[in-house]
Amino acid sequence: MATMFFVVTMALYFAATVSFLIYLLWPSEVLANASLGMTATGFAAHTIALGAGMVRVTDISSPGFHDALSFFSWMLILVFLAVEFRHHLHVLGSFIVPLALLSLVSAAALPEAVPTLTPVFGTLWVHVTLSMLGTVGFAVAFVAGVMYLIQDGLLKSKRFNVLYSKLPALDFLDNLNQRSIVTGFPLLTLGIITGALSAEFSRGSYVNWNPEQVWALVTWVFYFVVLTGRLTVGWRAKRAAYLTIIGFAGVILTLIGVVLKSHGPVS
């Protein structure tokens, strides 16, 4: 049953992605509502798929990358629906839903059960959950940064087109960027700490300094600097947008490194 609902979810997210991208350049409230409806229905199917997958899992201490990426996609859509419910920001779906679809397609390309996350990164479900929640925060900050740069460019070039009218005000996007980092950073920090504790219990060492761990630490330091700059120095607007885009690229590279290692020779 989980597989069937997973496929239904991908189909609905794909249809919603296409619809939202068309909506980005075509002023149609009907299209926006249809896109939102497909996304909400896909989210319901996704929830069932995740629930059914958890029921059939026998070893809850070893979540796979399929589960982690699927959960990441689910959380992205949950955040979008929450923001949509509060602010009626349809255009956010044109950026969040494609990202969630990409994550879900990546999950589909990986085995559902094996290989599991290595002990250093995911023996405990709490580590995976915290790490993915932190990553969701950075993903939303990334989307807010991209939208900010697009809107800023349209304003400076005085291109007051359909896209300009749909994108939120710069202050709103800047605030969303900051709140997302403030939310994501503590969660990622807790994820790293629980991962280190897991490594200590399973391998007798908190850190073994492999490339993906080093890159994860670099990413953490990067976001720490960005967060400190935002809260103390007063970094805002365009600089923050660029930095969060660069930082999310680091997060993606870290995930790719972990996935590639999991499919390589066991060290």
C-alpha cells in the first residue's frame, strides 16, 4: 500500500509543479487553487505512504535514505501549506513544490530498505528527524533568498510584470529568510549532536573526520556565521539571500556525499 500511495504522491506533486510553474507567469486564481488542491491531495497521500511505511518497518533504528528524503519532501509541503493557510501566498508553491518533488524523485531512486544510514549519521530516528527538520528550515531560507533576489531584480529594472505582482514584498521575504534560519540552525545542531552520540555508542568515537562529516561541520559553521551576522551585525536583504543560497548548496553537497558513500565500499 505504501508503494501505491508513494506513486500517487509523485504524480500529484508533478502535476502541481507543472501547474504552479504555469501560474508563476499566468494570472489565474483558478489555476492557483487547482495547484493548491493537487498539492494538498498529494500531501494526504504522502502522509498515508509514510504511515504505511513506518508500520511495516521492523528495524526502526535504521532508517534509510529513502525514508529521510521522503520525510524531507513531506515536511517541505507541510511548511508550504502552513504558510499558505496563514498568508495565502500561492506563489510560494511555485518554488517549494518543485523542490519537494525533486526530493521525492531522489527518494524513489533509492532502495526503500537498504542501504540504511550508517551509524554515524542515522542509527537513531531522532537524529534523522532533527537533521531533516533543520534542512527544511534551510530549504525555506533558500527559497526565500531566491524569491528575494528575483523581486529585487525586477524592482531595480522596473519590470512590473505578472511575476512582480505575485512575489511578496522584500521585507516579508527577508523576514521569512531570517526566521527559517533561526528555526533550522538549532534543529541541525541537535541533529549533529545526536549523530555524534550515536557514533560514540556504536563506534566508540564521536567523530571520525570523514569527508561528509567535515563538510557537515563546515556547513554548520557557515550557517552559524550567517545567523550571528543576521542577529548581531545586522546582515539583511541581498547579502543574506546570497549567503543562504550558498549555504543550502553546502547542505545538498553533504547529503550527496553521504548517499554516495552509502552505495560505495564499506569502510
